[in-house]
Amino acid sequence: MSEIFSRNSTDVFPVYLGSNMVSPFHQCYANEHTVLGLAVGRYFVQHNGEDPAEAYWAYRRSAALIDTPERPVEIAGAGAVSFLEKLLTRRVTDMGHGQGRYVLACTHEGGLFMDGILFRLDADRFWFVQPDCELDAWLLSNRVGFEVSISDPDSRVLQIQGPKSYELMHRATDGVLDKEFKYFHIGLFTIGGQSVYVSRTGWTGELGYEVYTLGQSTDCPKLWEHLIRIGESVDMAFSSMQSINIRRIEAGILDAGSDFDSSMTPFEAGLGKFIDWDKDDFIGRNALLTARRDTRIYGLRCKDLTPCGGDLILDGDRVVGRVTTGAFSPFLKVGIGYVRFDFPSEWDGRTLVLRSTRYGDKGCDINNLPFYDSKKRLPRKLSQEVG
């Protein structure tokens, strides 16, 4: 069995090819520079030796392809709808077949347990595409009394993002995926002779699509080769998580577990609008009714350095928050990131101090999220140009 070593600043460990933790696309791109991370019990490419700025601009101007660790979980059965209505803060009953919806799940105390995208594949069959959390255990512990099955469809997920992603996917599906395929929808398509699910979603705030394999029936290297070949026509780049992280920060997309956790309510994470109060009941509803509606997660800009997770934010001499993630934005030409404040206040528009372990104290400007395109015009349009 062959192996490739994942390297980061603190450890080195072997990743054995053939393990179901390793992506079936891994050998299509892995090289001596490959650095892997771990999420949802799956290895993903944190960096692959590419220039992060070049891959970033591919997201903005053409298209980029990334192999992600996302893991769909299937929830099916006669009780699937009522089960999901209980678990999620958003309404499920009115979802049409082939429709997706960004959803939240809370603890009984109103803490934000996870977010993700729910797809309705059939009347009583759904896929929940999850971030890095203990989704399986949570679903199993709450399914008592519901006629529902929970299974792993063994699907791996590729993202193709950028203003030319529609052109690429239109060609890859021989024209079947057309302009009628709507934002936050999913459907079965044939790509290179293979059936796969495709959704018009992504983690970049750009126009984009996600391709979901169908377990052992998908020849992943063949699918990869087909997409790479079609992608040449639009100058598609290969991206790692390092590059996509820049774009998702700009877009105000949060990461479960690192940007928020169950100690925060949806309101504190700035996600209160994703609660459907007209639902009769869902886990956490009673606690949320009396919760404060203030936000504690904001964006920050720093001209003098790139923020890093763990950096402190000070108001005068008092520590008031911590950076959860940061990157340099080639578009904004400043260091950007998220700050999670210890308590709510009128933080937007304030200039505070960022205390870096490497560079000392520097000024930073606090702003509401996202950094731009608050109406999500970019992912909703089928073509656009960035200067």
C-alpha cells in the first residue's frame, strides 16, 4: 500500500492510499508539496504547492477546482420530513424536489451546533452536506420515534467555482446543465459518461457548482480527467483549501467549529435570519425565544499584517476578542479575518488593536460581514468580470 506524508508545522504522519479517509481523487493531484488536513474523518488538500494568489484570482476571474472533505449524509423514510423539521431551525416541508437550503441545527440550550446544506432529492429522501462535526451521532441520538433511516452514500465532493464555472459545466454535461438550473438546486447529470449529482452551490461567494460522486459506481480518476480537460478551455486552476479560505472569508462564510461553536447562539454568529419562527417546534426554539439578538462575529481589516487565528483584539488595554481565521486579500489588498468578540457591543466601524505574537500591536478596523457583495449578486449571476 502506497503512502504520502502530510506535513504541517507541528507533525508529520503517513496517509495510506486505499483508506476511505483518503479522497479517491488524491492521486490525481498529489505531489511532493502536498499538505493534508483532516475534517469530517476525511483528508483534504490544505496546500498543494500552488501559488495561493493565482488560485484566488482563478476564483474571481475564471474557474478553480478543489477536492473538498464535505460528506453528505442521507436521511430517508416516511418520517424524514418530520424528523428534519424537529432538528433544523428552517422549514423543510415546503422544499421542492431538487431544491437545496442552507440550514442550522441547535442544541436544546440554543447553541449553534452546526450549519450545512440540505438537499431534497425525493419526497422522503434528503442529503445533509455537513461540515466538520459529529453529525452521525447527533442524528442517531434524535431519531427515536421517527420512521427514518440514516446512511452514508459514500459521496465525495468536488467544487468548481468562478465566473466561468457555468461555461465549464455546460460543456462538461454536453449542454444539459443550462441557465435554467437555479441557485441552490441539485440534479442528476451525466459528466463524461458518468451519472453524478451536481448542485449550484459552493464555499466561495462566487458563481459555482459542486459535483457529488455516487460511491463505487463513479470512476473518480476518469471524472477528474474529464473535468480537467474541459477546464482547459476556461483556464481552470487547481486550488487547495489555503486559497479557497481567502475567498470564503471575503464572502463572510463561517466555518463550524473554528469560527463558531455550540457556546454561541445563531444570533451571536450573525445567522439569526436563518430561523423560521413560524415552525411549531425545533430543538433549541424555546431557548432562542429569550436569547439576546446581538452579534459577536465581525470582520476585521489590517493594513500592516495578516491576522492569524488566536491573535488577540484589544479595546484600549482590555482584551475583548480573538481572531478565528485570517488571510491576505489580493482583491482588497489588506489582511482580513474574523474576530469573535467576548461580548456583544457596537463593534462595527471601530478601530481596535490587534495583538500579534509575531508582529506586536497593530491597528485594525472592524466591520460587518461580508466584506463585499452583501446581496450575493456574484453567485446568482451566470457571468461577471472582476477588474
